[in-house]
Amino acid sequence: MIELGASHFADLCACETVRERIGTVEAERQNAARTFWTRGLTGIVLAVAALLSLLASGWEAAAIVLCVLILIGAGFAAAKPLMEVSEGLKLPVLEELARRASMEYLPGDFTPPVYDRARGVLFGSGLTSQTFTDLFHGADEGGCGHAVYEACLQRRVGKNSAVVFSGQIYAIHRATRAGGGITVAVPDRSIFNFFKPASDMERVKIEGDEAFEKRFEIYSTAPMEAKQLFFSSDLRRALLALREEGAVSIFVSAEEALVAVSSGKNRFEAGSMLRRLPPEDRVKRMFDDLAASLETLSLLRRVLG
């Protein structure tokens, strides 16, 4: 994995596939924006007309349903060209960036690394929606894999859905370590800390680091292994730094580690296509997002690998 710097951005913009997209994306964006407003306004007019017509005929329920359906269909039709322009810039940029960082990029439809083993103890059961996008994955010189991807997890609460997690997930395959325990660190939950992530886990205290103790609670099936792991001040500092971005949860076994940062940010995007923005700035936005994520991934690999 190669960390990205200023010279990489200049080389990226000079790359033929990216340079070609930079040259055409603004004209495509303008056409898509005009289509958005035309289709959107047409949909509103049709929805209002259908609503008034059916209300006049005494079909109140049907009027509301049809109005909503027309608005949803019009919204999708209006947004589709903008999404296509955004993806047309995003995909070649991120694919080229991943290649330059000695990684592979997958926009979607992938199995999220390490997630299945960590899901239960970090996010609980009963998730009703799991969406994974923008996977960057590779391996170090020793063949140990590493990856970063985005996730949005939801759980139904009554008649509504609540977001359980929205942010970035960092996954690392560790060099084989002694011991077979599983350790997790989750955000401090005050009086609810006595609820363990799993029945076979014990709560573990890390003495001498008050700042860390205030932010995290540690549980493990092997408390001594957990104490050895979190004896590393580098690991504690890294997690505290990530905690500034949002809630942080970590899963560690002998072979794997997963760190979930619930930043709430949708990264690796080209920005709103309704807003005029220099194409180079859109590319720089994606470049900066990936550079920051790879820097975090490299740090986590050092303290956990």
C-alpha cells in the first residue's frame, strides 16, 4: 500500500482517462442539471394535477397515493442523469487511485472483509439493512490483506428504521498471533457498560489512561490478551484520534482486526452535480478522502498488524 501525496495528485490529473473525464464532465453536468429541473418540475405539475382531479372525484386516498408515486418517479428520473455524470467521473478516478496505491477498487457488490466475524459483537443482531460501497483492498509484502470500505447499517425501531452505523470500516488480516481470544472496544455507555457484547466476554480495565477509559469500554474472551493488546499506547492514541471523527468500535482476534468509525460522512464522492465546481476540485476531494483513509489504514496496520 502506497500512501498518497501531492505528486500523486498531479500525476492522477495527467492520466489519460482522468484528464479526458475532467475535460467533459462540466458540460455533461450542465446538461444533466437542466434535465433535472425539467423532469422535476414536470413531475410536480403532473402530481398536483392528479391530486386535484382525484380529490374532485372524491378519491382522497387514491389521490394521495398517486401523487406520492408520481413525485417519487419524477425524482428518480430527474436525479438519474446527475448520478450518471457523477459515477462517470468517480469510477475512473478511484480505480486509477487504487491502482497507484497498489490496491483494487470495487464500487459495490462485494463481500465486506472481516465484517461477518465482527458484526454480532460490535453491532448486535436484528439489522434490517446493510449497505457496503467503495471497497479498496490490497495486501502487504507478507501477504496480509488490508481494506477500507464504507458501510451503512440500519435496524428497525417500531415502524421506522434507525441508522446503527454510517461511516468507514478498516479491516486488517494480522500476522498469526498466539492466543485464540476475541477482544472488542466500544464507545463508553456509562451505566449500560455492564451489558456485555457476548455472554462469554469479560469487562477489561486499562489502568493509567484516564482519557482512554472515559471514551472506551473493553470486553474480551481472554482478558490477559486484551490487556497485552491495549498495553500499547500507540493503539490507544490511534483510537482516541479516530474518536474525534465519531464513535469508534474495534474487533480483534488472533488473525483479524476491524475498526469501524461512525463518521456519518459519505466519502469518495465527486460532490453535488447541481452545484458548479471546477472538475479538478472534484477530483481533489476524492483524492483527499482516499489519502486520509489510507493514512488511517496504514496506522492501524502498524498498531494492530
